[in-house]
Amino acid sequence: MHLNRRTMLRGAALAGAAAATGLAGGLTRAFPASAADTTEVVNGPWLVSTYGVFTVEPGRTTPRLLIDDCRDGVASPDGRYVAVLSGGWRPDEPRPAALSVFDRVTGQLRPLLPAEDGVHWEWPIWSPDGTEIALLRERNTLLAVNVATGGTRILVQGHDMNKPHWSRDGSMVTMWWYSRSEGPQLRTLTLATGKLRRIYSPGVEGERFHSPVFMPNSERVVFSTNRWGVDGDERTAWSLASVRIDGTGLKRLTTGQWMYSSPVFSPDGRYCAAMSIPPTNEYPDGGNIIVSTSGFGEQWWIPGDEYDDSSRIDWARAI
């Protein structure tokens, strides 16, 4: 794995942000057997996926490489485990598993889903009870994998999908969806019935949108869109917006002059973070972390240099 200087955050003054968000302490306190054993929800590190998964700990000045040669890291609801996809493969080496689970306490990486020749996997997500990990197979099948047994079941298939997200109440999955008759849209899937519902489609010509995530109460979906900047610079054209799960009540959440990508809510539901690009960064090929209150009325940067080609941010519960 080759990483250049911008793969590491530089001189990040995180202590102030830690105090502001209630994150101070992070992983420095003693580990219980699992964060799920406690009733208190404590926000832990951010996980940033590039050519590997990095943790940005509260109060520390630089990120730490957590898992090498992988991608799309996402933390389990109790914070102990991180699901990752294999990052690469050389023909003269054993093929890595398509999906693995990393234990943040023991440091062990457990293969869960075998790789298949010529098959591409994307964007794992955990079920709220931590028993399953869903991910996309070839962007046209959303598959759920049982974490204990490795057994699989199909949640939905047949259309182009991207970046799914599981609601915290466990009832729904939302994703970007391409309909052959209606074009791009956001949809929700009700797991109990298998019913799909369109909740958003382009509102202006040239609009693009991606990265839908449920708000912690599972009543609205937040996503990134260039609806209010279709003719603007890519560096400043993307805002966060939200819509109710019935497709009504569109709201613009951010108006700052920078791009927002891969939004995620904190484990305690009080904050939202996203990858973004400060105006001082010359090239829009990655991003710093920008944090907001859940009402998006106050924002602050996790300062430092950008990650190159960062693809996803997640927010883990402390363990």
C-alpha cells in the first residue's frame, strides 16, 4: 500500500472538538467486554476509509492506521468490530475474503464472506442488532450476511443500487436507486414487507445526489446533493439535505461554501460528521472531517491536511 503525505492528517488540534462534542476520553478508558454491556453511549473515533481504514481519536493529533489493504470500514453498533472489504489482490498471493470483520479489542481480522472471481462488492452496513452485515454485490443485489454463521439472504435485487444505510429502528434500508423507467432516485426498503418506496428524485435539471443515511430517529433521510449548486464549482456545489421517509418535507441543511460527502451520525445521535473540503485545499480529491450539531446550526472542522481519495467516514462507539 502506498500512501502520500496527505493520507495522514497533519497537526490536528482535536482536543477542543473533543470537549465540544463530549468525546474526551475516547479509547483511553478501560475496556468493558463490550460497549453494549453499558447503558451509556460514548462517542468514540471516526473511521476514515482510504487505501485502508484509519481511526481519528479524540484528543490525538494524527490518525492511526487501523487496518491495512482494505476499504469501506464501518463499525458495529456496539463499537467493537469493524466490517471491511478487501482492498486488493495479487495473482501470486492467496485471494483475501470479500468481507471480513476486525476486532478492535484483539486486533484479529476474521474472514466472513468468501471472494468470488470477477465479483465486485461495495458498501457494507451493520444491522442495528449487530447480527447481520448487508452489502452490495455487483451493485444490483443487496445481500445480508449472518455475522455468526456466514449464511446469506437477499434483501432486494434487480436494479442498480449504491450506498445503502440501515435505519436504527431496524425496519428499513435506504439507498440510491436507478429505475430504468424513472431514472435516479432515493428509495427505502421496508424489510418486513419487501416494499420499496421512492422518497426523492431530481428536483432540478442536472441534479445529482448520493450517500443517504437515516437520522437517528429513523424518521428522515439525510443525503448529499448539488440541487442548489448545479452550475457551481464541484468544490462548493454539494450541500446536505433531508427528506421525510414518506418523501415529503425536503430541507436544505447546510449552506457553507464547501462539499459534503458521506454523512454519518454519532452513536449518541447528537452530532453529524461528513467528509468535506476546506476552501484552502487546492484539489477536491479527499476531505477533512466537518462536524455539526444534529440540528446543523453549528459546525466545526477537525483540522489538518486532507486524506487522499477518502471514500467513506464512519463514527464508532467507544469500547
